[in-house]
Amino acid sequence: MRHEMTRQERHLWFDFLAQLPVTVRRQRVFGAYIADFYIAAAKLVIELDGSQHYEAEEQAYDAKRDAYLKGLGLTVLRYPNSAVDSNFSGVCEDILQHL
């Protein structure tokens, strides 16, 4: 587990997720995996991905991880860090659509 959030995680957390009328957890553990954010009321996992997630090895890991989480009945939403930077309101609206 990381002690420090990325800039994009801080932005999403402090400027949106923390104000939602549902409980949002940071760094929730599911088996061998840690989700960036989790909303239990909606069974929703939110992941913010840096550029390393576009490398083949990391994409294979993410696919395995997402399959595991989906097997638990969870919905996984992935957003690139660049989307949080350039389209924050769109990311927030998409999350609201899934709640």
C-alpha cells in the first residue's frame, strides 16, 4: 500500500469523492489486490491509471486483476490520470452515472 496519493488521486478524493453521500474507501484490499477507491453501496471500484498501465505487462496484470474483481461482483471503472487532469467533470459525471 502506498502512503501518499498521486496528485490525481488527491484531486479526485478531495474535490469529489469525499463529498459524495455514500462511504468511499481508499486503498481497499481485495485478496492480493488493492483498489484505489471503493464504494461498497454500489460495489464500485475506481482506479486511476498512470502511463505505466499502457505497457503490455501492466495491461495483462490489470486484465487479470479486473477479472478477479468482476468475479467478486464488482464493477471496475478505470480512468487515465490524464482524464482527471483534462476532463475532471467528465470523470466525476461518469462515476455518478454508475452510482
